[in-house]
Amino acid sequence: MFKVKTPDEAREIIKNLLSGREFNAESVELVAAAGRILHTDIISKKNIPGFDRSTVDGYAVIATDTFGCSESIPVVLNLAGEVLMGESASDRLLPGTCMIVSTGGALPEGADAVVMVEHTEDYGSGMVGIQKPAAPGNNMIFKGDDVSAGDIALEAGTKLTPHDIGILAALGFCDVNVRCKPIVGIISTGDELVETSAVPVVGQVRDVNTPMLLAAAARFGAAVKDYGIIRDDETAVRSAVRSAAGECDIVLISGGSSAGTRDLTARVIESEGELLLHGIAMKPGKPTILGVIDKTPIFGLPGHPVAAYLVTELFVRPLIAEFMGATVKRRTTKAKLSEAISSNHGRAEYIAVRLDDTGTAHPVRGKSGLIASLTGVDGYISVPRDCEGLVKESEVTVTYF
């Protein structure tokens, strides 16, 4: 029916869509940057921390002064003072002396270790007994241990975590440059579709794909734009596609992708731009379309919700990540099949599964038009196109959704 591409061939075509393309950045406030993709390397202009600091409450010491001591034979040091929080010591620590320090406080120059207060005894009259030896570096963080001046603190392409936000705060960043989110436009086509709020009559169905795809694209990190339901009219579809191609970075059109006479997506894309593929050797999702209009990738997704979601997960999600300078890291696990699976369609088959506590994968049977079949599933397995099936208890790789 179609001149189809294999899934790997489709991925290669998609990978080349953004070759040589310049990507925009925007500056956002630091807290709002969590989850965004860093646009440029962050070079540290200072050491973090900027001074040697204690990690415990205790006494700053010169480590060699404590060697050989114990509870029965303590080393007695002269108390040279206290370093207050937020301040630096006014004097250098001399051999045979110690200073009181608090957790997070600065160490006096000359100190190279801290003894916890629990391993000391204050004898009064400025004399402190050290009851446990300290090695150089004990209970302290050296200047620049976290980040050294001149280091790349964070690399471009990093998906910023709360921990990364903390690093940026320590470096004094109030805002940060991140990749702009790609705008994904969603168009649903079909005379049978009605809005979610409508009460469908016989022959009509509520539009499932628009809210589902809007939610999926947003979850994958994109900004989204809803173009609503478009009737099966070539003029109307063409107008919507033109608008979306001019306003968005990626356009998803659900419905109108099979070989039926009323299916307009391929015809519109081909007349307005370039049709790159019409059909992928996979199940579900064979009638998938991909083209470009004015450098904007246009996906024609199957109208069936399960197929539309799977194609979006497998092919659109990586493209969204590429726009943001990131890669999709898919989480997988090994499992045993609970039952045999037959597959002789000549297409790569993707089957949703549920996992139980014993490490068994249970295939979820359902038709591609039934979105409820995805409820509660953990992920999917892939059966290669040249495989006639898998026997019961075969080891399979489950990719989490």
C-alpha cells in the first residue's frame, strides 16, 4: 500500500532534519530554569567554596599536632581563639594551638584538619585535650573542592536539576541562558470528531488525540499550540497546515494519513513542501507521514490514539529533544514473557506490557483505536520485523513509557 521505510530508516531521516540548523536561546530566572536545557557552558569565575571550611563543630588543628594521641593519652593544645560564622580568622594557626570552629565556618590559615568536639575535652584556662588523631583534610572542605575557578561547572546540553540550580546560585547566577522550547502545533482532522465538551451523536467521537498529544509534547519539554479540529476539506487542512508551519517548530497532524481517498495530509504536505516518507514498517503506526514545509517538520500521525501516541513517543520525542540540545535516555529492564506472541506481519511490532513483582511482562492486548489499552501499562517491547514471534518465558527488553 505504501512505499514504507523501516523504523531505523525513519529515525535516520528524522535525525537529518535539523542538520546545520541554528537554535535559539532565552534567558530565564534561575528557579525557572529547572528542567530546561543549558545553552552554553558555564565557566566558573571563582572557587566554590571560596575558603577552607569545616564540616563539623569542633577545633581547627594542624594535623601533625594530633598524631599519636588517644583518650588515655590526649594531646593538650593551647586555645588560640574562635572563628565566628561569617567571619575569617584574624590570626594564622600556629603549631601547638587550636581554634574553635562551627560547621560551615572558615578555617584559620595554617589549619589542615578539624577534630570533632566529641573527641575533645576543654580543661579550662585555655587548654584543650585532643583525644583522637586527625589526618590532613579530616572534617573539612578545601577551597575549590566543589568547583575551581576556570573549570566548566556545567556543560551545554545539561538538563538542569535542582542540584545544578544550587551550583549556579553558588556561582552568583540570577538567570541563565537555556535552549528555547520548540513550539509543537497540534492539528486533528476528521468529520467525525467533536470537542471534548460536546455530546457526540451516533457516528461522532470526541477528539482524543488533541489533548493527548498536547500533554505528551508538553511532557517532552515543548511549548504547545492547539489548532483545533479541522474538517476533511482540503482547503481547510491546507490553511491550517500553512499557519502551523509558519508559527511552529514541529507540526503534528493526526488523522488523514492512510491511503484512503479522503485522506489529505500527504497531498497537502507534498504540494506545500516535501514529502519525506509515507509509511513506516511498524505496527501500530504504519500509515505515518513525515515531510517538511519551510524547514518545519510535519508529522502525519495515524488517527487511532494508541498508534498516534506510540509514533509520538518513538519519533517525535527524540526530535523535540534534539531541538533543545538533549538526547532521549530511555529506561529499560529485562523481563520474562508471560505468554507466547505471534508476529508475522513483516513489520516491527510494538506491544504494550504490564510488569509484575516477579519480573514478568504481561502483553496488553488491544486495538490501536482503543486508548484505554494504554492505561496502567509500564512500557513496551519490540518484536523485530523479521521475527515470527516470541515463545513464552522468552527474555525481552521492556522500554518504559
